[in-house]
Amino acid sequence: MKKLLPFILLFISWSCEPALENTAKTPGFIAQPFLVEDDDWSFEGTANLLLVPENRLDPESRTIALHFFHFPAKEKSNLPPVAFLGAGPGEPYSYDVFFDGKRAEAWRYEVEFVNRKRDVILINQRGNSGAPGLPIAEFRYRWPNGGADDKPLDLALMNENRRKAYAEYIEAYTAKGIDLRGYDVMHFVGDIEAIRQHYDYDKIALIGNSFATQWALAYIRKYPEHVDRAFFSGVEPLNNNYDDPDGLWNVLEQVNTYALADPEIAKDLPPGGIPEVFKTLITRLKEEPQRVELEEDGEAYSMVVGADDLRYNYLNPMARSYKGELESWPKYLMDMYRGDFRLLASLSQGRKYRSSSLMINPLFNNSLGITKERDALLKSRESARWLGDVADHYTATRDVCPAPKVDESFLKPTKHDIPMIIIHGDMDLSTPYTNATELMPFLENGHLITVKRGSHNAKRALIFSDRDLMNQIYEFMNLDFAVDDFHAFRQTLPSQFELPAFEFYPIKGESLYERYQD
């Protein structure tokens, strides 16, 4: 039976100095007992607010509340605590996260494993309006996508709308007294350090997925002496803030390879396979946008779709899962190749509405930025001709973003000997697999486990596919480096794990649009 001890929010005004070195002494701290349990698991500790400066560089900065959970180790050991960092940005550690289906089951497995011998801290992001504590309600910005039903999507127009809207929201939030300069990468890093100092931990271990790995790597870059080890999945290095379009295009080519290995799929694909189909569609839609007749709630309407509509919806989001997106990709593209653009048109209805995103997303990412060298490299990719600007959600807002930008030297990887395990899917479309392979040469004590056919949830897929292997891998978190040899341990680990074969949707027969209508 689910039980939840209510966490009563309190707010206490507290003065504090802006210097990061003083945060352990100056902010207020509020802790409430916290218990959450079900029939076969439980976590007991505290839900906490640590009051920290919003802008550590401003002596007159106001105070904000940093929310986190703290669970003391169930068994005494000499192992340092482990900090789980939220992904996203925007993924919150809230009360509901303990019960949220399969995702929560995998997450609880990880937390339970390390909580046996380590204190566990679940750190929420400052400025995340979905987190408990004292969030800034609806700390988001919204922009009109632009365009109308009788014209194809224009991504340049949409991103100009995004830029203008972001500038307007910056002005509006600043007028409310919110210092947006305090939501950059270094303040996120400073929050981890403030919690470490509060508990007087000498070192901490770091666990995270996706964006959380970038947050953690920034902390490692700033405070390597305080990091015990790291366990990452879907890794995002500091200078890989903008995805490499070649990494995304490589996934399309891999899907094609697997599709051609299926005789029933291969016989229905044109020469050049799926990559050539995608190129043909972009060219066709650019030269001649398609008018599509649809019906909704008994009323007929029409949409015009073009090349940017496909770039914006290059996957089939109706699939509801990463694996489903990949398995339906050939069918999704081939339906359009044969002239059926109804699913794309139905997805494109969103262009007449407003999109929204957390304010902290561009604040963090634009404060990190990208080196000029890498920016030029990504723009030169041939794949960008077909996919467009895959980082447009950052490039559209970077010129108006008030968060201070780090020096380029901070982004360039440096070698270190911190023990680190990375699990990464070789077909990850959110954080391309090349992120991991580019980072590995700089990890003197690193080990990469490649999940074949793995997507952005590769670690979760591994947890449910082979729990014994995952237990073996997670023993990494129980190693005592005073007596255990990491080099000997990693020799026991595989370098790759293969997920089951794809089950592709048949190319012929009922279209995806009709399937989803049914």
C-alpha cells in the first residue's frame, strides 16, 4: 500500500553571501521527515530545502530554495554518497516519480541498489517549475509556431518567433525580480557543491542520464577532487551541446541496414533504401508542398505540408516509444514516398498553436554554448542539408540569452582518472552515440558499454532485459577503491549488449495514419 508522509513547505527569509565558498555557512536549511513505500520497497530520509543565492555573483542577490531528497545509507560503509541528478532539463524528482510505472520501477532499482551502502541525494534543478519546494510557477516561455494551414511550416519563421518571445519573457521575468543570470551552468554546478558542503562530504559519486550527465561533467570539470566516481547513460559531453546531425543520420542508416536484412521489408524499399527515401521526400516537398485533405470530428479540412514539416517531424511521434519510433520509421517514410502525407499533415496541425519550453533550458544550454570550431564543423555536415539545424532551439535564443557564457576552454575535454562507466545506445537520437565515443579517449579509467539497437533509454532497456547483468555492472557502485581494483573489475564487464531484433511495420497494407485512426 502506498504511503507518503506529507512534506510541509516552509519558507524562511535568510540573508546570504554570494560567494560559492560560503554557501555551507550562510544559507538556511529546512528538512522534513520523508517516507515513501510500497509492499516490497521503501525509502526513508528527508525532503529538504537549502536556501542559496539566486545569483552568487551579485552581493544583493535574493535567496531561492534548492529542493532535494536525502536518504541515509541502510548499511554503514566507507563509501561516499551518491547524487542522482535530474535529466531534461525539466525532469523533476517529485513524490510521483516513485510510482510512475516502468520508468519508476527502473529508477527505484538503481536507487535501492546504491542506497544499501551509500547515502543517496536526489537533486532537483533550480528553476524547474515541476520540482517540489518553492518553484517559480510556470517558469516557461511560449511562442507562436507561425504559419497557417494553407502554407507549409517555415522553421526560420518559427525560430524567429521563438527568439522574440524568449526576449519578451526575459523582460517580463526580470521585471518580477527574477535574476535570470543565476540559471546558468555554473550555478547548477554550484548547487551540487552547496549540498556537498552542507553535509561536509569529502567526495560524492554522480549518477545521471542525458542532460544530467552534462550537468555532472560540468561539476567534474570544476571540482574533480570532490568526485568519487560517475555512472552515466546517454552521455552529453560539455562541447556536444548541439547534436551532431551526422550522429542522427547514422541512426537512419542503421535502421536501413536492419530493414534490408528483413526480406519482407527489403523487397518493398526503392534503391538506396530509407536514406534515399528521406532525401527524395525533402527534395519533393521543398519543390512542391503537398495539400492534404483530412477530417476531424466529422468536419473536412486541408493542410499544406512541406520540407520543414518533415524536418520537424522526421520521426513518427505517434509510436509512443523510442523503439516504436525506430520500428515504424521505414513505414512512416514509405507511406509518404507513395504519396500518403496524411499522418504528417495531422502532426503538423500544431503549427497554428503555441509551443512552450522551460526558461532554464536555453539559459543553461546557451551559457554552456559550443566552441566555434565545433559549431563550424556541424554546419559543414552534409547531413545538415537534409535534417536542417538540429540545434535550432538553442541557436534561435542564444543571442538574447542573459546567462553568462563560460569560456571555450571550459568546454574542451581534459583527461582525468575518475572511474566512470557509460551505457549508451548506438541508435540514440537524443544524445548521439558519437557523444560517448568522442568522450572515451579522455577517460583514463572509463568503460563504455554499447547497447546495440539501444535508443535514449538504453540503460532502462538493459535493466529490464538482463537484471543479472545489470546487477553485475552496478557492483561498480559498491567498489571500495581503497581495496578494490577498478581495472580488474572492468575486465569482468562486457563492452556491448545486444537488444532483441526490430519488428518493423509492414511497408504495404494499411497506412500508419489509418492505423492510428483505428
